[in-house]
Amino acid sequence: MTETIRPARSRLDSTRLIASDIDGTILSYDDARGGRVTERTVSAFRAAAASGVRVVLVTGRPVRWIRPVADALGDLGTVICSNGAVVYDLAEDRLLRQDPLAPSALFEAKDRLLELDPEAAFSAETLEAFHLEEGFTRDSLFFEEERMRAAGVTSDMLRVGPLDETLGRHDVGVASGPSAGRPAARVVKLLVRTTAMDPDAFLSTVRDHVGHLVTVTHSAPGVSLLELSAPGVDKASALRRMADEAAVGREEVIAFGDMPNDVGMLEWAGTSWAVGSAHPLARDAAGHVAGTCDDDGVAEVLEDLLAGGAGCTEACREDCENRTGAGETRRQRHGATSA
């Protein structure tokens, strides 16, 4: 068993930015329906912000679905949404940046995925609307009134039908880019769902088939649902750009996450925690492990940091002991500072 040594200074003293995923990290999947963050988590994030550290939500959610959580945590200002494809200033209600898929890549990826599974169902997200195929609407939150209300989704935001039609595939011509009038030129995220294989196998297979066209990731536990973005667009790239613009070094960034779409962010941040309930890929990518989302694991880490600790909670110590017992340490795998 290794001894945990608490430093004289809190790691928060050298932290300028805290980046956190939402669903499964600070908001349990059971509570996602209503968007309610626990009082403990709200208090911890507000205390961190009050200490002078910038707090940024980095999520796969679209902008319209982030406001209830952001409002609960306080005046956050800029958020990173749609897996890094959208950066938005909530305080000023202003789009700062969007990185849409190229229409040609979007439709080629879609065609290739239909070759893998002819029954695959698709959805596409723009800043203005959700485009959903009939097959995608089954068990979808968009047809549950309570979840639509919590997500800030209204019926006029939905475009139901084949994506080739609602996105105007056959209108794709010479002009392209986010300023073009066609919906196909403004898609920030393409989603695909299958029942033909399990989530991890689906992720690996789709990356092999269309990874040269799009960025492929996964954020829905237990569901074979993948999210596709423009090449090079992910949470890590958006967070890195935000840090660079603020002259914040990666060693001054703390990150929290739980799913494969958080992996790059967890690897890039100077210090990172995956919650105990995280996907194995996220746990492997993070420098440390916190308690589970349902047990307010992120809040527990922040409380310890605010109290002058290193954020090494019981879950973190148990994980370190397990790794040490296996002859492997996170320092060896990531080259990061270990608590």
C-alpha cells in the first residue's frame, strides 16, 4: 500500500480552469430527465468559481439543452457544446464558434454506415433544429413531454423525416460552409444508432469505416448510439483552444468526465478525474478516479481541493492501490502528476 502525502498547497492554488462534462459526471443519468444537479454539486462548483477558478462545462449536449444545468451552477459564461463543435457565450446569448461537418463528408459517412447496417437510424443536430429519421424517434426523449420541457426543446425545433430530405442533400451544390442556407451545411453533429452490435463494438467498427471522414465518439451508456463530428473536432480540441486564448497552460487545467467522448479532454488536462461509474476508456484516460456520479464524486473532489487537499478521495486511493498492486501506475501511463 502506498502512502498518500497531502501537499502543503492545494492543487486548486495552481488551477485556473476546471472543465467538466455533465451527463454521467455531475448529473446522474436518472436525473437527466429533469436536469436537476444535486445541491452538493452546485455548492462545490459555486465555491470553486468564487475562489477565482474559471468553470467551463464541456458537453455533448446542444446549447439549448445545457441552460438548466448552467443556470444551477451559476454565471458560467462560455460553454463548450456538441462535443466541441459549438462554443457559446450563455451570458450574452451569443455564438462564438461552430465547426460543422462538410456536407460531402456527412452524406458519405451516412452511406457507408448504411452499408454496415441497412437498418441504422440517423439524426442530425444544427443550432436551429434537430433532424430525426422515423427510426431514430423510437424511445427518443423528443417525444416525451417532460424531457422536452426540461431540455428546452419545442416541437418547432424538430424536423422529422429522411435526413436526405430534411437536410436538402440533393440541393448540395457549389457553396458550402456554415453561412450557406442549406441545413446540410450547418450540421454540427450526426448521430447514428444501431441494434446490430453492442456500443463498444459499434464504436470500433464505425471508426474503422469512416474515421477518415469524421470524428467518431460515444457518450450514451448501454446504447449503441454514436456521435460524429467534423475531423479534429472534439472536446479536447475546443478546450485546448479556449485555454490557449486565455493563456492558460494545460498544467493549470483540471477536467472531469465519464465516457469515451471525454477521453481526449481527460488525457490533455494537467490533472483529471474520471468518476467511479465511468466507461473503462475514460477511467484509463484519466489521471485519477473519483467517487461515482450518483455519490457526488466530483463534488467530493472539489470539496477536498477547496479545503487544501490534493483531491485524493477514498475512491482515488482505492484505485491507486489497485493499480500499484497490478504493477502499474497512472504516472507511468500518462506522465502526469499523481496525487
